[in-house]
Amino acid sequence: MIAIIDYGMGNLRSVEKGFLKVGADARVVTEPRAIDDARAVVLPGVGAFRDCMKNLSGMSLTGPVVRSIEKGKPYLGICLGLQLLFSESEEFGTYKGLDIIKGKVRKFRTDLKVPHMGWNNVKLLRRPPVFEGIKDESFFYFVHSFYVDPEDPDVVAATTDYGITFTSMIWKDNIFATQFHPEKSQEMGLMILKNFGDFVKKN
């Protein structure tokens, strides 16, 4: 079972419906035990970094998420689920993240409209298993005002241009995380969810 973590923020039902549509066994969970028992973890999210970290901690979900990743369980982070992996964010001050990926979450400083909202293409630097069968520079749906800036360039799987070139996907071992929303990205997004489900079955 793939655990979609409900910590009070995120498009959980859209993500769950997407997985069910591609035949993956995914369920929304709120209990730490359910995360420990799951074969894989999905962390979606919308809203403020600070509030998400507070909710995760307050619901005793931080430990199970970190344990799952450290055990090698497949992890899919979506939007804030990507950003929360990082050491800290500059949103509304400086706030600590899960510190699994070294680096910082930064605000867009560009003349273009922020938040970055709508369809944009994703340029692959490396092809992770979740991108199997998806063409380079395919378009996905974004909604965000902040982007991740990893210290180690080797974790970057794809970039996107929006005033600057920013990291739109990372891949490190069992960790896959996207700044865009697969659950809002129609056919290409569903392929990512299917590929993640297939990866979970194999691992």
C-alpha cells in the first residue's frame, strides 16, 4: 500500500484519485503507524512551508516520514512535499525542514508574475524511473512562489525556466520529488503516478 500523508494541507483526494485511476493501491492516511506499515510514501502539499512543518510535527508524522525514507521506501514528494525535504526555507522568515536534502527553499526574484502558475515544460538532466515513457520537455502544471536550491547538483533530475532556471524535480536513490503537480497534469501526470506505483511493486 502507498500511504498518501494527510497532514491537513494538500490536494489529497486528487492525488488518491490519480493513483486509483492507474491501478495503484494508494490510501490517504493520518496515523504514524500507517506510514510505518506502508510500502511507499507520498507527501503532497500546498500552503506555507512553516505551517506544513508545524502540522507534520504536531501530528507526530515527521519521524515516520524520515524513517520511511531512511529505510529505502519509495518516496514521492509533490510541491511542498519536495520543499519539505530541504534543510530550510526562507518563506516568512527562516524555518527548518526535514533536512534530508541539503539546501534551501528560495523565493522567486523575477520580473515575471509570482506565483508561477500554469503549464510549463520540464527539461530532463537525468531520467528517473518515474519518467519512463515521458518525452523530455513535456509540460506539467505548476503553482508555487518558492523553489528549491540544492547544495548537491547531482540530486537535480530536471529543471524549468521561469525568469530563472530552477530545479523542478529531484531524484536521489528512493526519493522522487517534483515541484509541479502530477495530479493536475493530465495524461503525463498520470504516467508519473503509474510509474511510481510500478517502481513500488518492484522494490
